[in-house]
Amino acid sequence: MPLSLLVTGFLGSGKTTFVLKSLVERYGYGRIGILVNDFGEVGYDKLRFYSENIEALGVDGLCLCCEGTGELLKALETLKGVDLLVLETSGLSDPYPLMKAVEEAGCGTPVVVCMLPADSWKDFHHEPVFRAQLEYADCVVISRCDLFEKHEEPTELLGDRPAFLCYEGRVEEDFFTFFEGKSPESKSYAKKKSGHAVRERFSQITLKAEGFYAMEELERFLRSLPPQVLRAKGFVRVLESPLPLGLNWTRNHLSWEAVQKPVENFITFIGYKNFILPPLPEAKKPDWKRMIPLGEFDKREGLAYLMGRAVDELSGVEWLIEQDLKDFLLITTDESFACPFKTQKTLLVKPSFESFYRLSQTLKMENFGKVLLWDIPDAFASYLIKELKGCKVLHVGRYFLLPEAELSLRVDTEEKAEVIKKSLQGAPQGRGVMKS
């Protein structure tokens, strides 16, 4: 019989982070079955697992504790045979029907964990659905303890349940001793009346979030939300980052998390019935000068980086001109300065994360060893440098120097590009152009 764990807790209590940082990191060596229920019509939590290269089944927009029970039983059937079964509930789910479904599916009797955030439990401790979650819990995990030097434990809520502290998603070691030693014998809980109808007090709105947003404007928008809105989560593209960001907000806490894969862009808002949203900030066009590269970067004028060392710009240009680039793959865009170098192949890429993600996957499969990044957005260049470990990468950018490249040189005007071109008379001819 596998270990089974039901992770419950009110909206925004840190369930997904706990599963990722505590359970997956602890038990990732074995077969883990993860089933996620999201109240929103698009499954943010399931997509967060996807962004971490972790497979998770999801049931979106249905309540597993009532109309989604059939979907739950089907999903549990596919997860038989795992070493650890984790069921992460919606923040508005009554755990009782879920516990019974896991038992009836032959997946054992789950240990029930109730997540309780140190910064906001007082805001919802009166909610009937939270009281139901807590009542069935075998233990409590107090999340976000890292935000406080001292935090007040809700002793009046805990009763005789053990409580374990959790910092940045990682629970203290005593939790695993408790969980692994918990008896698998069937429980005989009496059904409470606090479950299904409670959800009818809440509603959700999901908005598409196409285009780019300024992080400061989004944060100001979230602070302006009416008190009836309890939770916002989703994925957005922002002016400041080459990667999509996961947005995770409650009235007391906001976090941004970089996403390593393309995802649908949306924001789901959850709150009391019939809440009204202010308009989203205006989406903007990308600004490559504003987008911050990943890892190390340098904005100083007159410098280049060669083999990780800062050198004067002229030395970087002279070194580049002396190189034989006939075996290199040139990666550039239609919007770039014309590249004077003749290489084996030229790949024109659309300046978007999705394009560079696909490109990185292709290059890693083909083991392409030599790449010249010519006047692509520097933040996307930094992403490729990190992805193409072991590859010889030369970077010629417009705004930022990237020390992790073998060469990083700033060519920010047509005049500089023309000077390089005049020094390359008689360069070997390339062999064709590809587009992506």
C-alpha cells in the first residue's frame, strides 16, 4: 500500500509550494503520483508542476468534493502502483469526500495535512470551509514562517494536532517522521455539515493576460483589489523578465516565480460571490533595454568580456575579427543589425520566449557546439547561454554584456557594425539561411 497524503488548506496557504519543495524534493527518487484540484477554470497549480518538469494530473473548474468526485475516481485509478500518492485539494474543498474516495479507490487511508499560513490565518480562521479542513487534519503545517522572526501559533485552533513549521516551502524534519510513522488503518470520521454548500459563497473570474506588463503596475493593481477578492494566481509576461512569471497573490503576500517553459497567460481571481474587478493595467510592447538578463550582466560602456574577464571594447572586436566562424550557427532576428560574418548557417528567430525555448530544445538535441548570438534581445541571449551548457557561445548584444559567454561585445549602433564589416573583407561564404 503506498503512502498517501491529502494536502488541504484555505486559499493561498502554500499547498503547491509545500508539495514542490518538501514532498517532491524528499521523495523524488521514487514514483510519485500527484493529483491537483483547482477552483479556477484554468489549472494554475497543475501548470506550476509542469513548469518544474513534474507530471501532475489535474481536475480544473470542478470541485472534487462534490461534482468532481467521478473525475477523482478515474484519476485515482490511473495512479495505482505509485510509491507516494499526493492529492492537493482546492482551497475551497471539504476534505471528507476526498478522504473517502481515496479509501474506496484502494489507495489507502490518506494522512491529512492542513496548511496554515503564519501571516494570514487570522483572516480566514472563521471560514466554515477552513474549519472543516482543519477538523479532519492529522497535523498542521504552518507555512511562510520565513517571513517572520516571531510568529503567533494558533494554539486555540490546533487542539491536540501536531504542528510543523515550514520555511520557504520546506517543512522541518519532524514532519516526515510523523507522516511515515502514521498508522494506515482506516479512520471513522463522522460527516460534518460544513462542506459542499460552502463553495457557493465564492466565485472566480479568469482573465487572459496577453502582451507584456510592468511588474510595478501589476503590483499596484493587486493592492487596489476590493477586499472581497481573496486570491489571484496565474502566469504573465512582464517587461522586466525574459521568462514568463507565475503570479501568486493573497491579501498578505505576493510572490513571483520564473517559469522555464511556455505557458498560457492568464490571471484567475477568487473571492466572495459577485466581486467586481478593476480593469487590468494596459499591456505594453516589449522593451529589450528594460528586460533584465538572467545571471551576470554588465552595462558599463567601453568594455567587452573575453573568457570571463573584462577587457576593453577594442580588444574584444579585434579578437572577434580574428576568429574563423565558418563552423558557427548564427542566431539573429529580422530586426537586428546586419551581421557581416559568414557562418555555416543562419537562423532567424522571432524575439519571443516561446521561440527561444523551442530553439534551445532543438540545439540541445542536435549538440550544436558553436553559436554566434548576433543582436538578439540580450535577456533572451542570457537564457540561451544558460541552456546551452558546454556550447561555445559568442554574444554580440546591444544593451548588456554577458560575462558567461566566451565573448560578449556591445554593438549598439549601425556605425559599429559597419566598422566590423569593413574589417572582414574576403570572409568565407556561408551555406544557406533557415527561418524559425
